[in-house]
Amino acid sequence: MSPSSAVVCVDVGSTFTKAALVDETGALLATASYRTTLDSDVLDGVDACRASLTQAFPEAAHAEVLACSSAGGGLRIAVVGNEELVTAEAGRRVALSSGGKVVAVLAGGLDASRLDELRSARPDVLLLVGGTDGGNSVGLVADAYVLSRAPWTGPVVVAGDVEAQGQVSVLLGDSTPHVLADNVVPRIGVLAADSARRAIREMFLEHVIGGKGLSSRADFTAMVRGATPDLVLTGVEVLAAESGSDVVVIDIGGATTDVHSVVRLDPEDAGLSREVVATTPVTRTVEGDLGMRWSALTTWDAGELPEDLRPAAVRRSEDPSLLPATDAERHEDELIAAAAATLAVRRHAGRSRVVVGPDGRVVERSGKDLREVALLVGSGGVLRHADAEATRRILAGVTGVSPEGWQLPERPRVVVDRDYVLAAVGLLSESRPRAAAALARSLSTCEETHVI
């Protein structure tokens, strides 16, 4: 194999930097990990991973590096929209699908108070939305005017009424870096995320990643392709295409539990949901109160876990670097992980309930219907280090027929992304789509499959 045929795919995480060496066929040759070196330069950790890979495969020393990053707080996005239940909610969903942590959602018009709230949230990117195409764009233009007078100097993605975007662009001018994207709500009942998602990634690469001070070396910004959650969701899309089935991925992290899904929508079900903003096939939700370390205490509270587990949750929230060293500590981790996974998937999936209305008894659905999902992928350190039985216990609450009406996957195959390949699939998808597809297939057909 020539040096140019291998690629090092790196995820610079908030705690650990993970690397995978993948050849031109999509075969996973080796993996490595090292603590994320925020105290010096994040490329120190990347270099350590590359050195580890090079010990087994010398060609890794000269291979191209493709990276994604959630270090330094990841990508922080604020959303400003007209109506809380329509454009602002649509913007929030688009921001999540773009790999961002949504730090503020403001609706109803910017004023001095809301502008202070926006500044306090410290977003990396502001997503400005409002109005359907050709509809009421007064709010969108007014918000742009307030930003121009502030002045707002952070990057802005404008994804509102396309007929008003020229006026918005003039208002923002040269002092506010901005890019125009397609309207996220071109008409009522439609959510169009792709253009805004690409624009947010563009802003992340051009204005955000270099400004976080993660590295003094220019090659870091050159190798980064996007925010980690954004690339992981791209990897999930490739996985769904290659497996030919609907897919759900549960990523149980230290601070958040993320759920990614790609589910083909049934047109006949469209009228059953009373949600104002349309559901999309590709969805990501982030639960900031559910996690293994920083959010362990709020997980204990939200999950209504036993009182005697509270001290364990407190220890983990106070010492996020804690690693379980005993069977008792591993059992505590399992209980916290199970609560985080169950609650996160329920919030993502929503419920199906029979309600009585003017037309009699009807089925009302909210959220994303996951019942027919065929493949469930578990990710996160607690699952990557769990054996088959521990995996079964942690994920037991996220599958099966729910008496309470939760739209959970009923009979999925369950695999664990032990080598953390989904980020690599996302990184490879644009420049090496065949390798990305092959790597995704290796996960979907993984022999280590546990049916719960």
C-alpha cells in the first residue's frame, strides 16, 4: 500500500482524541487514542495518535489527516427567529443537525434585553431565520437591523425568507461576517435543513475553529472538516444508505447524550402529528442534562434513580476524569448510562397516544417514530468498554414494545461502534465516498451483534 492510499481520521474530542487509519478500500487498519491536549496544543495529542499508528503501519507517518473537533466547547449556536413554535423551532432543529450545541433560542424580535441575553450565551455562530419565502419578512429584517446597530461582529448564517435576504445582507454589511442559505421553512409544513447545515459548517471552518485557540499550528485548521457531531451525523446517513435500513445511533457521553436517526418518513403518517414544524428523515437531538460525568447528577435526578446512587453521581460530576476501578463502580456507571440512554431515546422518539377530539378517537403522534428501525448503534466510552451482557443491560430500556406508547425501536439489531468509525465515515464521505461506504458496511454487518 502506498502512503497516499491511507488516511488518518481524527476526532479531537473534549476529553480524548481518537484516530483511525483507513486504507483506500475502507478497511480499518488500526486505531489509537490519547488524551486531548488542551493544556498545550491539541496537535500534541494528534501527533501522539499518529505516532501510535505509525508503530504498526509506517505509512501512517505520511498519510493525509482528516479531522473533526468538539474540543474547546464544540460549536455553540444561537438561533434568532420570528415565532417560537415555527421558525425559531425550525432553526433549533437545523442547528442541532449541524453538530452544534444550541445555547440560545430567541423569538419575537430582538431588543436591548434579548441582545444582552444573546451576548451572554457566547455563540460561535448565529442562525438568523424568519418568514416563509415570500411571506412576512418584517421580523427577519428588523432583527438584522438590531444586529447591525449593535454591532454584531460574530458570524451569522441567514436562512429566512429568500426574498428579504438581499436587504438583510445590506444591513449586516461588511462588519458582520455572514452567509446566505436557503430558507429553513420555505413554506408552512416544510423543514429544509441541508443548505443551512452546509453554511453553518462553512462558518465553523472559516471563523470558529481557528478562533478557539486550540492550536498555534496552521495545519490544524487545514485538517479540520467540521464539528464532530456534524460529521458523525453524516456518517449515520452513509450507514443508513449502505445498510438499506433505518438507523438510530445513541452516543452516551460525559456531558450529553446524543441521538442520531435516519428514518424514512411514511407520508400516510404526516397528518397524525400535531407538531407545527415538520419532521425530517435525518434528525439529531442533544440532551444536555443526560451524561456520564459532568451531567451525572442531573441524569440521576431525571432518571429517578435510587437514592443510594446519588453519592456516585455526585462523585462523577465533581471528578469527570473518574474511571471505574471496581465492579461496584462499573455497576454504578451502568445504571447512569441506562437512565441516560432510555430518557434520550424517549425524548427523540416521542409517543403515540389515542386522544379524543372533534372527530372522535384518533392516534396522536409526536417526535420521531422509531418503531420500525432495523439497526441500533451504541456509542460512547461506557458502551465501547462494556461486554455483551453489560450492553444488553444498558440498552434494555430503548427497545421493545412500550406500554406507555413510546415509539422505540421494537426489534432492531444492536451493534456497538467500538472502534468509533462513524466519525471516520463522515470524514471520508466527501473525498473518498467508496472507502466511507465500505467502512460503514463493516459496522452494519459487524459480527459482534447483540439482539436485545
